[in-house]
Amino acid sequence: MALASHINDIHAQSIRVATEGARNMFRMVVLTRSWNASHGGVYVPVTPQTQPNPFLDIARRDVSTTDGQALTLVNPAYMTRLIAEKAESDSGAIFRLTSLRPIRPQNAADDWETTALLSFESGNTETIAVTQSPPAEQLRYMAPLLVQEACIPCHAKQGYKVGDVRGGISVSQRYAPIAAATHAGVQQSQLIYGAVFVLVAAMGWLLLELLRRRWLELGGKIYELQHTREELIHSEKMASLGRMVAGFAHEINTPIGVAVGAVSHNEGTLDRISTMLSQEEVSEDSLRGELADLRQSSALAMANLRRAANLVQSFKRTSIDQTSEHARAFEMKELINDVLFALQGVLKRLPITIDVDCPDAIRLNGVPGLIEQLLTNLVMNAVQHAFCDGQRAGNITIRVRREGANVHLEFADDGVGMDADQIVRIFEPFYTTRRGKGGSGLGLYICYGIVTDRLGGSIECHRQAQSGCRFDVRFPAERMDPQGEAIP
């Protein structure tokens, strides 16, 4: 009975893992749809694969660029379908948008989806099942799509209002790979239980054999732990990249908007100058005034376009570093500024100031993405814990100095601080004081791994004399290859 229970747990765990993957796919699709809807749709070139959406009934659906390129508006629903077709051809994952009242007939719900949609209208938040859908057994997941304010222009005529269940996204994946993944675990469990049974009936020498097998199993668990840790670091990188993209989009909107306004103003000024020149007499003072206004607007547009270009350059540099493990030469101060820029979307609305004290001359050789990840985790840890998610005002100080062949990075805050017991455990995996409030206990553990394993340095946490805490990070300024030579 215990063996059967354990096998059931293995199957249940495999389904939970696969379901979480489907759930993450749903979240990414919803996030992409939200971005599309917040911009009123996006225009893309018309191609044989991307034709105008016959179910999108708006006047500005099809436009042309000044050079004659035909563009069509892709709304969230159409974009979901295009992404689903791409995902199915590339990875085999199947998801689709469906509704009880679809605009596009092909989006009509099947029997299983209909049952799920009806349950959503009753308050259910998701539906999971293993079905016998042809051509093979499938694991199916579905969650609802709620009507948001941006959805109203397209769906108001159907009688929807904000908060209604518009439909859902159904994610399907073949169950055979999930069953295959659990087979090895089931076999291992059967072997272990069989060994225990033989141990009870056998003599003492079987104990040594069992211990040997457990030792080998421990080696496999250690490998799994290392693999899981790498996946956690990768997930944290992707989260940082997401925050960076959000900050970039928010920051670049202002200079582009100002530049567009200035150019529009120039068009009006040019029209007035053209009218003045068509007259028989033109006042020199009036003409000079219009020209001065034109120069001022042009200068304003140019200044904001330069600012936008600088933001794009910073975004490009940081995004490459966040997703790359390549070593290169870089300036520490520039790296810190790039990290703070990437976090602007989070920091600018909080009563938290950040002071940076880093000389311009500190130039390092190594993997900048590791240090960017380290700084991002330290800043977000301070925001969440030291300043209570921004409900408490305060200051963060980042100070960097060269100490011979090493770099000393001091990260301090004047937040709520920690007691001695917390500091002792601060770098333990899954240790958090925010259990149940979104804290995973992995942020500082990842920092510890980056500094000690990847950078070959050390990290310590100390209580401040007045309030808050301080992290002292030291690591070599030159990343070394296996032959002991600095990477250029």
C-alpha cells in the first residue's frame, strides 16, 4: 500500500510540474495580450501568413506607410492565434483562445472547454484534466480571460462589461511524455521498496548493499539540486529582464512624445511661414519670430531624440549582458547606472533614493551580467524587506572601491534592519521573513552563489549602527580562465 501511494505521488507531482508549465504559458500569453491591448493593437506588414483579420471591424484596421508598405492591425485575439500557430509548429505546445460567444467561429469551445467556461462564470479560476482527446491522451489546462477596459472597444457590442468572463485560453500537451518522465521514478520507487523488503528478510550483509544504493541515489539528488539551482538563477535573470523591459518602455515614452509634439508644432510653424511668404508684404520681425520658434522646437525635438537614443543604447547593452555569459571589459559605474535604469519602472514610484559613489576609473574584466544580477537582487531585496515594499521611505547607498586586485562593493540601506538570528540565516535557500507574502527566500541565496561560485569572492551582511544593514561584497577585478590568465 505504501508503494502504491508513493507511485501515485510521483504521478501527481509530474502532473503538477506539467500543469505549472501550462500555467506559465497562460500567464505569458495574458501578459502579451495585455501589452497589445494597452497599445490599442499593433500594426504589422501584410504577408501570406499574416492577412488582415476579417473579424476586426474597425475603420483603421488597414493602413499603408509613406513608402507604400501595407500594414494591418493585429488585436490581442488575432495575436494570440498567430502565437499559438507558431508555438505549435516550433515546440508542439497547443493553446488556443476560445469562448462561448466567439466572434470568430473557429474559436468556438469544444465540450471540455464549454464545461470549463461555464465553471469560470461560477467563480472557478482554472480547470485541469487528463482527457482522451484524439489523436492521443492529453493533459489540458484552461483559465479564464476577463474583460478589461482596453477590451471594451471591440467587445462592447457583444454586451460585455469590465470584469465579465470573455472566454478562456486552453493549453493542451501530449500526456505520453509526462507518463514517460514518471516511468523512471516509478521504477526507482519499486526498486527501493523491494530492497527494503529484502532487507527485512535477509541477513546483515544486505544492509551494506542497500547503503551503497542509497549513496548512489544521493549523488543523483545532488546533481538534481545543482540543476534546480541553475534553473532558479535563469528564472531570476528572466524576471530581471522583464523589469528592465518595463522600465525601458516607460522611460522612452516621454522623450519620444516630446519629440513628436515638437515636430507637430514645427509643421504648424512652417504652414504659417508659407502663408506669410505668399503675401505681397512680409513683416521681417514676424518672419524672424516664426523662424526662432522653429529653431526652438527643432532643438527640443533633437534633445529628446538624443535622450531616447541614449536610453536605447543603455537598454541594448544591459539586455545583452543579462542574457549572456560572455566576458568583456566594462566600467563599473556605467553598469550600476544601467541596472538602476532597468529598475526605474519599480523605483521611481517609491519614496526611496539611491546614492552611488563609484569612481569613473574602475574598469573590470569579467561577466557583467553576473554583477547586474547581483545588484538587481540586492536592490529588490531592500525594497521588499528593508522598506516594506516601498511603504517606508529611506535611502540606499552603493559604494565601490578598488582594493588591490579586488573590488569592494558596499551596499547599505537605512531600512528596518535585521536581528542577529536573521543575519545568520540570510543566505540560506528558501529562508524568508515574508512567507505567504510573495517571498521565495531565493534572492540572497542566488546572490551568495553568484559571488562565491561565479565571481570567486565573498559576501557578508552586517547590522548598521543606527538602522538598516550593509552588505560587503569582494571579488577579483579580473576574471581568470582555467590557465590563470586574465580574460581580455
